[in-house]
Amino acid sequence: MAKSLKSLFAGCEKIVREAEPLAAHTWFRLGGPAEFFAEPNSVEELAAIVRRCHEAGLPIRILGGGSNILVRDDGVSGMVLRLSAAPFSQISVDQGTVSAGGGAKLGHVVSTAVREGLAGLETLVGIPGTVGGALHGNAGSRGGDVGQWTCLATVMTRTGEILQREREDLVFSYRQSSLDELVILGCQFQLEPDDPQELTKRMQKLWIVKKASQPLGDQSAGCIFKNPRGISAGLLIDQAGLKGTRIGGAEVNDRHANFIVADADATAADVLRLVELVRSRVAERLGVELETEIEIW
Ligand code: EPU
């Protein structure tokens, strides 16, 4: 039976949209629509939609900054929620603690911490996306990850209940976190006092190195594969001779081989086929199985 917006979301139908194109919400700018899509204006609205979906057995996905996902050309069924409204993106500082909403941009949190003379997060400069997305996948660089500074997280479960996760409940490892509830509403980072000018200099240096080694201005989703056992997946793809390999409008980047850059006319299928080609060539030539870091919807 077709699911009708009116019957499923009575009372919330004004904020739920149908067949929302997702491409424009992602860095790859590829992929099809979401069956249902909403940007709730408050925690109460979010909880109401989550409960409706739970009752109706409708799957929910949370879209952060769209910088680490690839949406398939067919799009996704169920509900996609985006925490773009102001109540989800507040940032505040109280002595050594920075509190941030799950929808806040990680880059804004990093620059706030640096300006306030709080050290730790500056190694995350240049990482796109939201705080929620960063915590979900424990985003990081070679200098550290977001999980190591996180002392508290507020989450919403699949039934719409709000819970606090204290530091002792939180386990972070390379690109993984124990935060597996539906929504990360917000978190607190415990940071260390430092000189704001020194921090700014350190951050600027890291930014220059990153810009020189990654195609940040292009249509991509950051690194495609996780680094297997600490070895750079980019180095492996490069050694396998795959830089510049192309399928349709998708190409293995020349500057950093763990990036796939899409042309304006690329499809998600081009990227997926290239991901599989890279995976099989690296396995064949170097005997290493690569695992994707990006989420494929
Ligand atoms: N290298 C090559 N060819 C390439 C890519 C890299 O020879 O095409 C070499 C580099 O010259 C360097 C080594 O491999 O000697 C490591 O490269 P890099 O410093 O770029 O680090 P990475 O391990 O490839 C990781 C993260 C990046 C993060 C950088 C910098 C992963 C999958 N990647 O890359 O994260 O920005 O360190 O801290 O963990 C991301 O997760 O989306 C991402 C871009």
C-alpha cells in the first residue's frame, strides 16, 4: 500500500516534503531523491517525526553536511532528516568546555575553540560536515580525531527518547564510534587552554598542508576508503597505478588517489563502478582489501 504523507505525518505535514532531490544536499552533488524529507524546527518537532516513523515502521536516515556520503541514483526510501534549523546548531563556550549542537558545522566549532584559546580541535581544520556526522564516524586527521575530546553526547533514540551518553559510555576508534542511536543532538568537548595566536598559526599550517595534498575545491566526498591498518589507502591506490582512472564522469584524483572527483555530468553509478574497480585492482595488485569510509545510501 502506498504511504501517504497526510496519513503518516498528520500534524507535521507542513514540514515533511516528498521526493526531495538529495544531490544538492551532498558534496558529490549526485544521486536521487528521498521518499520523505524534513528539516524540523525544534527538538519537539524532531521527536514527533521520529515517533511517527517508528510507529509506521518507516526507516529514518540522518543527513549531516553530506560530505561523506554517496546517494545512489535511485534515491532512498523512507525518511531523511536534516538538522539545519538554528536550535540544532548552537555553539557555546564555558571555560574549557565547548558545547555544540549536532547540526553545527565542525569547522565553526574548530574556529570557535581556537579563537577562545582552547587546544585540541585545531587538528581537525578543513574537515567538512556537521558535529553529528563527525562524531558518528569519529572524523579525524593524522593529528587526532573528534572522539578524543568528547566528554558528553546527547542523543535521540529511534523511539524519540532523549539520552545522555557520558564519557565512560563513549568508545571511539579509527573512523568508528559507539554512538549508534538515531540522532546525535549535541555534545561537549573538553579542551586545553593555550595561546590563541599560537593555535591560529598551528591551524593555518595544517590547513596549508591539507590544501596542497587534497582536491578540496572539487566535487568529491573526502577519502573514499579507510586506511587499512594505518597504511594510507591513497598511497596504495597510487602504487597500484590507478591515479587518473576514469569511469564515465568519475575519476581517481591525481593529487590524492583516495579521492574520487565527479564531473558535473557524472552519475552515482559511475562513482560506484569506479569504487569497485579500485577495490578489485588494489586487491589483485597489492593483496589488500579496501573498505569504504564513505556511506553509500
Ligand atoms: N600518498 C601518495 N599518493 C596519494 C596519496 C597519499 O603517495 O595519492 C602518500 C602521501 O605522500 C603521504 C602518505 O601517502 O606520504 C599519507 O598521505 P596523507 O598524509 O594524505 O594521509 P592519508 O593517510 O592518505 C589521512 C586521512 C585523511 C586526512 C589525512 C591528513 C583516512 C582515510 N584519510 O589520509 O582524511 O585528511 O590523513 O590527516 O584516514 C577523510 O577521512 O576523508 C580524509 C581525507
